[in-house]
Amino acid sequence: MSKNNTALIVKCPTCKKAVAWVAEQLFKPFCCERCKLIDLGEWAMEEKRIPGEPLDELIDEFDEAQYH
């Protein structure tokens, strides 16, 4: 909790519902297990990605520079 004893409120990444950032909220930043699993499924299906070069390409470039 912050200095004024109020919990930080964040939006659930899946449904945008307000979620209090407190120990009792087991699925934070998600509002519930369902929203957490929806998000996990989106990552698993590669519907969500972190921008940038794929790691395997960077590793190949590093290996070539190291051993050639």
C-alpha cells in the first residue's frame, strides 16, 4: 500500500476491469483466473509478441561472430 493507505488500482490486461494491487488479489494484474488464462493462451498461440528480432536469429549472429 502507498503512504496514504490506498491500494494501487490497475486495469486487468484482458477485460480492463479495475484491480486493486493487494496481497489478497491472487491473480493480479488480472481480475480473475479466467482473464489470466485467456492472456496465457494468447501468448501460447503467438497472438501476442514482444517487438524485436527473434532470439534465434540473434544467437546465430553471435555464434558466427564468435567462431569465424
